[in-house]
Amino acid sequence: MTLTIGSPAPGFSLPDTTGARHGPAGAPATVVVFTCNHCPYALAWHERIADVARDYAEQGVVVLAVNSNDADRYPRDSYTAMQERVAREPDAWPMPYLHDATQEVARSYDARTTPDVFVLDAAGALAYRGAPDADSDDPGLHAAWLRGALDDVLAGRAVATPQTEPVGCSIKWRA
């Protein structure tokens, strides 16, 4: 089932790298971004997404980074590797890094790539889905599509561009 713009997004509760659980609920806007440790696209966009988490925190926006990749085939995406990355790069993680061990959350969102960005409004409806901006190789774009979606949601407007094509490595599904 594909999650469509305006439809209610699935709820979830996943552990972060300390074991604390997080999920989308109660924020004026929530960003759910599927990411991982090894994908060059996810790594290229990471700082821009982290900047969004920092820049929008005072407005109550919650950013949730979710790793759903198969850790058996991709050990760099294991829960232990996630914990080690956050410990090694604490300033790079102004948002929780969540482990979707069963891949149920990725499946419920129909996530396709790392990154694949979903913006939910205060009611939990999908307002934007796609890439953070137009080019993973251009940090100067500052996650413009993601920021535009958040600005529209926070202002109570329909998102001007509610969907773009997610770009990145495929989610690594279990066989």
C-alpha cells in the first residue's frame, strides 16, 4: 500500500541508539527520514537534514531518522554500528536515530530509498514525500524542498510541492 499525500501516516514506536523509544505524535510537524550508515546519498544529505532538525526545533518540529536496512547483509547498518556512529559523531545527531529491526515501519511508509523524507502535519497526515532537495552533491541547496514543506505545514498552508522523487540507495530488504 502506498502512502498518499493527505492520508494518515502510520504511527510507530522505535528505539533510538540509547534504547529510548520515539514515534510521530503531538508535534506541529514531524519529519520521518529513512536513512542509514553506508549509503553515499544518505551521508551526503545528512548534515542538511541535521541542520533542519536544529533550525526547526524551536518551532516544535520533530525529526526522526529511521534505519530499516537489513543488518545481516549490511553490517554497517546494524544497531551496534548505529550506536557507534552516534557516539563517534554526537554533534551530528540533533535528532534521534531509530532502529526499525523488523522493517515494518519502512514497509508501512512504502519507503524506497535512503534518504526518503516524509513530512507529517500536526494531525499526522502526510504533507510531503521525496528528496530533501534537488541535488545530494550541492550542500548549498540546504534541504530546500524539505524546508519549504515544513514552512508550508507550520503556516497552515497546503505544501506547494507535496511530492518529489526520492533519490538514494534502495532500502536493503531482508530476503
